[in-house]
Amino acid sequence: MAGRQVHIPDQVHKVYAVGHCVPAVAAVAPDKLANNGRLPAAAARYLAPAFLAGKAVPKAGMRFSDEEILRMAPDLVVMETMPGAADQAARLEAKLRVPVLLIDQDLLRFKQTFAFLGEVLGRPEQAQALAGFVATYIDPIGSKARIIPVAKRVRVYYAEGPDGLSTNPAGSSHTQVLDYVGGINAARVANLPDEGMAKVSLEQLYLWRPDRILVWTPAADQLTTWHAVVDGPLWQRLDAVKAGRVSQIPWLPYSWFDRPPGSNRILGVLWLANLLYPEVFPFDMVAVTREYFRLFYHADLSAADARYLLGLATPAAAAEPSR
């Protein structure tokens, strides 16, 4: 998907997916995925066994060494398109002697990405079902979001890092979900060359005056950033905090909004559109969450499971259903 020509085997049995590509490859063919990231222990109950069984997991971080990839003996490596990715892919191909494909992870390109992966991995019917979900639910959101009057748009601060004082601006891949659903990114910071998190201060937040705060936390099950925001005395000067308009981004089995900025964000588009503009996007979130998990994670969720996962956005109210 980057204009390169790559010779691939007629039959692909095992794929190494680099970082952010894991959810997309697994959505199409979880049994062919050689690896996965380090997921929270609670994630397993919401994924089909094929997502986890026999998968290599990095000892730290999200990356494997070249030697570890070789030991997996993949037929194919899948990376995402980004600046410089074509050169990286060529170098990796030469080192591993394994074909490397680049896929587009832009929200606006997932239909093409799934069709491409479906052809390469021999799962065209599954790819068509995934693309159909995007066409049915995600495409109309973009059209409706564009006509929301500016005066009615919600100003949102994306609180990242343990103290909540890191963020990404509009135009970043890390905030594409917010941009797509018509939210206004309250942060006025530069998009760093590597799209890393920009540090901000509470004084800046007082000036930006967000209507709502979205929280991402490095250790989501510990709610580190959530507590820093909702319990921090200096944060109480923000109307969004005083009024309880702080939402923890659901994180099981992967974050629904970002990190990784992959196909896991598709459900996040529905969740955030409904959260910010329920009158414009009145989805039955329990139903669409169950449908998404069935198609993308190959897992049959109960309604109670779906309600629990949605309830992660309000940690004080969430209680895990028994099984």
C-alpha cells in the first residue's frame, strides 16, 4: 500500500505484525499471526483464543529483535506506512530475507487495508465483513461530523502520561479519532516530528478551558492518570473536572482511542461520537460493541460484558460481570 512491488508466497501461514499492525492482521486472520503485544491480564477474556495461543510476546515494550523475528520463521512481515517506512521495509527485507508489506492505518483507508490483507492472507470473506462494518458505521460519522456547527462542537483535552500533562494536537495520528468525530482538540501545541507526546502545563489548560477531558493512562488497570486528573486539587479549577466530564478511554483488550493507533480505534470512533454528540450519533453502544468484538476480535460478548467494557469510561461505576 506504499507503491512498492513485493514478491510474496502463494500461501502465507505465519505473519509477523509490527507494533500497531497487530489488531488489523488479527482481525483478518488471527490464526496466522505470529506475535502479539503485552496485553493486560484482563484482556484474554474478551479475545478469541486464536489471538493469544502460541503468540510470541516481547519481553519488554512492543518490539522484537531481528533474531527473535527470525526464530518465529514468518512467511511475511507487515508494517504500517509512515514517512521513511519504505526504506525501513527494504532494509528489513534484506536482513531477514522475508517479504515486508506496508499497510495504511489511516482511519479513512481501513476498507482498502482490510481488502488488501484479505487478499494476501487468503481471507477475502472476512476482509469484506470488516470493510462492511466500516462502511456501515464509520463512513457516515465523518459526513455527519463535518456539518456539526462550530458553536456546538465539544472542546476536548486528551490527557496522557502519568500526570495527565502530556498530549497530542489535532492532526496527529494519535488524535485522529477526535478529529474525525468532530471534536475540537483544545491543545494548542506542535505536532512533534516523531508524533511523541508534548508536555503542557495546568496554566495552559486553564486558558484552553476544555469542555471534556479524555484520559489515557500507561497502566490503565491502575487508573494512574485518571486519579491524577480527578483527584488533583489543581485540576479542580477546570470546569470539565468539577462537572465530572472526565472519561477514561476504555482499554480492553486494546485501547479504543489510541496507542496503538490501529484498527482498534474503529470501535473508539463509535464510542467517542456517541459520547460527545449523543443526539447526532444515538448508537446502541451495547449492540455495536458486541458486533465489533465478534467481527474484529472473533469473540462473542454477552451484553453484560459489553456494558462492563463501556463502563470502563467511568471507573467508579464499573463492575466486572461474573462468568
